[in-house]
Amino acid sequence: LTVPAIRQRKKDDVTEQPIVMLTAYTARQAQLLDTHCDILLVGDSLGQVIYGLDSTVPVTLEMMANHAAAVVRGSYHSVVVVDMPFGSYEASKEKAFESAAYLLKASGAAAVKLEGGAAMAETVAFLNQRGIPVMGHVGLTPQAVNVLGGYGARGRSDAEAEKIVNDARALDEAGAFAIVIEGVVEPIAIEATRAVSCPTIGIGASAQCDGQVLVTEDMLGMFDRVPRFVKRYEDIAGIIEKTVAQYAEEVRNRSFPTEDQTYQPKA
Ligand code: KIV
Ligand code: NA
């Protein structure tokens, strides 16, 4: 799959299939997800999910580059998109280009994602014109948690709603190939989707977005505390705990290893 092919996947008729996107941070995870997805996102959510950080704010370019390279090694079908971390792109379009070029060169990913709407439009156009496709991200933008004051849903006031739709429009006009809409009340997510020519990808937004994304560890049930918009498809944490408890017990009562797992000198 390619970025232009994704750009064309706007739900303009009912036969168009929604875009399937999940996060991936490691090579093995990418291998398991790749054939089922259209896009693998190396999200800066790895700050919390992999590194145990409180927010995505401390995530660095090097962390993103390393995980993106691993995901690219594990995938051959999906488009790999890598998040630009906080502080690597906001100051200027030139700084954004340098950071984005570094991420793509270090990893082999196809595109970057950055947070923010109209304020980032000039940067999105600058990167796109210089060979770096950009995915936008509006609504609840976690890197701005210190300004937003939390992770609550956006678009409940008229002013917020208008800003979200305008932000989506500005990114679309700047040439973004897709836009993530996160944590936005449904009517505004739908309005933003209709207002733009590129596909929108919802997370806590609406089934009427042109695609959906979740954090893989969230939907697999690796964590006990997840946002309301996450559907837990499995209880992988429960499976891991049960399995590890069995291993620990078998080591302690000497029933592991058995002959099957033990080398003997040649007979
Ligand atoms: O970092 C991330 O995982 C994301 C998705 C939730 C859209 O930005
Ligand atoms: Na992110």
C-alpha cells in the first residue's frame, strides 16, 4: 500500500471500505498486525505503553526513530506512519522538516503524523512539497495536555467545535493525506469528516469517519485502565499473568524443565 492510495480512500460511496489502522512499536508486533491493517502507526503513545511515562511530552526523536525502524522491519504490506514527538516540529517548518527527514531516513517509514490544526498548516504544506507526506491529528491532541488540562472529549462548546472543523479543513487544504480525529463528540467528528477531501481516521470520534485507529495494547487488554472509547477485544494481560504464574510454580516445584527441554551428551 502507498500513501496516495490511502489519500484516495475517502468514503464517498458506501462500497469504500474503512481504513484499518493500529499502533505498532516492535518488529514482532508489526508482523502480527501487518496483513490485517492498511496503516501501522508508530505512535508516541509508546511513551506510556512501552516506557511507563505519564504523558507523551517526554518522548524523543531517537525513541521514535528506533521503534519506527523495528516496525518497518516487521511489515511489508501496511503504510508505516511515525509520530513526530513533542518539541521536534512546532518551532518552525524548517525544524519540522529536519526532524521528519531524520525519522524517515532512520526508519524507512513512509510518512509522519503531527498534532495541531490551522497552526500547523504551513508546516504540513512545507513538508509535503518537499517529499514528506503528513497525517494530521485534531481534537484531543495528547501532546497539548498541559494546555488542554486533561484527556476529556473535545468539541462540546460551539467555539471548540468550530475550531476542530476549521483545523481539519486547514490541514486538508495544506495537503495532509489523512487526519486523525481523536476524542471528539460525534456530530463534530462527522462535520469535520464531511468538510475535508482526505480521509479521516477516528479514535473516540465516530463510526462515520473514513477509518478507525486504536492503540493495539489497549484493544488487546494489556492494561486495566483505558479510555471509554476503547473496545477490549481480549484479556491478554490475564493470559500473561496466568501463564507466568504457571511457569513460576513449575520452576519452584521442579516440574520445569523436563527431559524434553534438556540436552544430554550424544549416546
Ligand atoms: O500515539 C498514538 O497512539 C496516536 C493514536 C492514538 C492516534 O496518536
Ligand atoms: Na500520538
